[in-house]
Amino acid sequence: MNLESVIKDHYFKVFGVILHKVPQWQIDKYGKSPWGKGDCLFLSFIVAIFKQDMKLLKGCIQLLNERRRWPDVLNDPDIDSPNLFNEYLQKIILSYNKIAEKSFLPVIKWKIRYRCQRGMTRDPYVMGLIAWHILDGEGKCPINLPWYIMRPDFYFFYKWIQTGRSKYKNRYERYLTWYLPLKKSMPVYVTHLHCWKAFIMESETIKELLQFFIPHWNLLLYLLVNHPLKYHYTTFFSNYQSRNTYHWTRDSYAEIGQNGIEKLPDDAEYRPDKEILEWIIRKTD
């Protein structure tokens, strides 16, 4: 699918989802651009929140319920993994090759492929539930979860979203009060999801526990968990410049001008990192 004709900015909306340009290393790796479609649902739910875009929300929820990471029109047999088995096998082979390159073992030749459309993970479901709760939240929750992404805290969060009953919030807090202190660190993308859940559940207990895992520069997460330094950092980030990456799930600070990080123009239609930051500042002011 050649999308060059519809691209105006780094981020763009097409086929009911938000896509974006990718760094050159991804094009070199797969042979052509995947246009960020593997994370398009996650990003689309972020955009739906600050744009108050119910049409975008409903379309992406339909994709979730159909167990598809992106619309069929974006399928590309030249680069996509044909099935989940191929995707998992590739991970095993690439892990083996890393070891083989450092030893005398033979390296397995393998064509690197992109993700599988049906390879669903927890992150788009979490952001989908959060976006639905913020933008609608009335009546029966329309998002159906596959059993294989469930774990205790996510189950209790999902039941709270469905029912609003305090007993599920209490169970969610009890589980994470036990679980989080066992962790020495967490990837920022995981911390990001935990912070959003604690924010909409108004769980001060979990917010306090999550503060330990937040990088010092990540203002969005500081705001979500009501960190004591949030006002200091709000002032520091008052002139924050939007970047060509969703800054708040990165493990390191995205310095403009380094490693392909570029400033987005102020008139760009979509600036997810800055617009969601501005949205949460208004909500927590």
C-alpha cells in the first residue's frame, strides 16, 4: 500500500486509524515502510482522547473486537508475518542468532518480517478501555478481551471498567500493592499503562507506588500519578516542543536533533506527545 499520496505530516489519519512515518532503519529492516501500523490502535486511542473523536474511538474498538491490529487494507504480504506461529518462530530464531554470532554455532538465515495482524497484545486493549471510559463510559463496555492477555490486575481493572464497583478497585489495589514492590524496574511503556489505569481509577495508593518507576523527565506520567514535583516540571515543560515520536513511552529522553528525533511543526494536524500532555495538564490543574 503506497501511502505517499495521503501524507501531509509525520502523523496522519487514513483508513480510520492514525499512522506515521517510520525511521529509515525500519525501512531497511523490512524492505519497505510499515507506517507504524503495529501500534496504530494504541496511538489512535491516545489521539481520540485529546481530539474527543468518537468516530475514531468506535472504529478502533471494532478492530479490537475483531482481533486485528490494523485494518485489512494495510496488509502487506511482502513484509507482514503470515501468522502468529511465524512471528513467534522469528523471535526464537533471532534470539538464537544473537547467541550464535558470539560463538561457533551456525547462524540461521531468516527473512525479517513485520508483526502479524492477528498478534494482539495488552497495550491497545488498555488504552482502548481508558479512551472509552473517558469519552463515553455509559452503558455496557463494548470491548471484549481475549482470555490470553488477562492477568490479575488487568482483570480487576476490566471488571471495574465494566461495573464501576469498588470491590474490583480494592482487589486491583491489593494485588498491585503486593506485586509492584517486587519489581526493581519496569519498561516505561508498561509504567505508562499502569499510570493511566491508576489515574482513571483515582487510586492514590497505586499512584504513590508508581512514582518510583517514572523517569525524571517524564512529565506526563508525573501528572497522571500526582507526583509532588509535577508543578515544577509543568513550568519546565511550558515550552515543550512536539517530536516525531510518542515521547512518554520511551525509556530515554528524546533529544531533538539526536538519533533521528525531529521537532514537529506547530501547525501539524496531529502532535500526540504534546496534545495529550496539554490535555492532562488541563485535567489535573
